[in-house]
Amino acid sequence: MTDFEPILAVSALTRSFGGLVAVNDVSFTVNQNEIFGLIGPNGAGKTTLFNLISGLIPPSSGQLLYQGESITKLRPYKIAKLGIARTFQNIRLFGTLSALENIIVARHIHTKSNVFNGVLSLPSAAKEENLALAKGKELLNLVGLSDRAHEKACNFSYGDQRRLEIARALALNPKILLLDEPAAGMNTGEKQSLSLFIRQISQQFNLTIVLIEHHVPLVMGLCDRIAVLNFGKLIALGNPCVVKTDPVVIEAYLGAET
Ligand SMILES: Nc1ncnc2c1ncn2[C@@H]1O[C@H](COP(=O)(O)OP(=O)(O)O)[C@@H](O)[C@H]1O
Ligand SMILES: [Mg+2]
């Protein structure tokens, strides 16, 4: 990949569920280090698009290129390993595991230990465990949850669970982070600090971020560019000022919100 190539290219991507075309011939590119917003009414196809990019479901047609290579037919773990991590609109943590354990479990995608050297307690496995532990604590500290490392995830508030999910995604050392409505369930103050936090991690970890979010001020203030989906179709793409004043977007989405 050259510096000028987009890190992610979505090309004529389509996904149908029976007769419903949830994502309909969508094309756009995301640049390296960009904070890219994805907005649109409920049911517009935003989460389906994330499910396609992260390999959870295959497209009906179309292509996905990551760093210039096709990831269209890859399995989710492979895509995660290549550097695309995500959070979920419906939080998917292991509720009965502690915060720290939730992160360590995610990191196993990058550790070489397998069941055998784990069982045999080989030094290499122990070393990797310690590394995973240290990294997990570091990430909990980053998301402001270090004093609750050993509490069960199910006892956390929505806002804290969302932060924990971000920490878990970061444990994969991603290049792209897909955030599906990370501010849902947060109050205004939490939303503001989340916004600052997203900008901070994008710089600190040299991340490209794709953000699905309904809170319009957050999206407009944070994103370099915004794509608008409506009934599966891409209806607008551009910088926040352009999108905010686009009559088609106001009609389909912003009008209803404001
Ligand atoms: N697994 C599925 N099976 C059937 N229909 C689905 C499935 N996933 C999503 N859909 C439908 O696709 C459309 C887009 O959903 P979704 O991507 O979740 O929208 P958004 O995230 O923008 O609110 C909706 O009409 C939804 O009901
Ligand atoms: Mg959704």
C-alpha cells in the first residue's frame, strides 16, 4: 500500500436479506488516519455495513479492499488479525468475566500460545500471559477503568461497558477501529469525554476510525468526512459542513432529528 492509497475501499457492496436490500450498491473509501462518520436513520444499513466489513456476514455482491488487498471472502478472525477491530451496537462482552479478563481473551488472537504449551506451562506461554496482563492493565487505565479491573463486566454501566469494549478492540492492535454507536446510553458529559477520547486514541495509536453515531453534534464535531445511508443507499458523502447543509440529508435524516 502506498501512502496515497485509501486504507479501506468499499466497492459496489450489496447485501440482501430475502427481498430486503439492507446495503445497496454502496461505494466509498476511507483514508489512513481519518475519522470517518457513518450516519442515517434506523434501519438504514449501517450495522449491516460493519458486519460486512468485519466479515461476520458475506456480501451478496461487491468488494472490500483493505490496504489494497481483497478481504471480501475472509473469515472474521482473519480480518481482525489483519487489523480491523470493532465494537457492537448491542454490547458483546463476557458478562461473567472481569474487565481485565475480557481484554486478555481478545488478545489471544495475537499470542502464539496454544493449548499444549499452555498445559505444559512452558516459559514462552507464561511470558505471553504476563505481557497480555500488562497490556490489559494499560488499556483499562487508558479507558479510565483501571480501579475496576477485577469486577465482572455485567456490573458495569452502559457507558463503562462501551468503554471496556473499546479497550478490548484496542487489544487487537488494530489499524482500523469500527465503532457502532459508542455513545449510546451515555449522558451529555460522557458523550463529550468520549468524543475527546476517540480523537486521543486515533492520534495515539495512529488509528483510522469509522464511527456510527446518532448524536449529530458528536459526529459533526469529530469526523473528517461523513457518509449518509438511507434505505441501504449512500445518499451523501463529504465533510461535515457539506453534509449538514445537503437538502437530501436534511430531508432523509437531519430534518427528523433537529
Ligand atoms: N440478519 C438479518 N436478517 C434479516 N434482516 C436483517 C438482518 N440484519 C439486518 N437486517 C435488516 O436490514 C436493515 C438494516 O439494518 P441495520 O444494518 O441494523 O440498520 P442500522 O444499523 O442502520 O439501524 C433493517 O431493515 C434490518 O431489519
Ligand atoms: Mg445499527
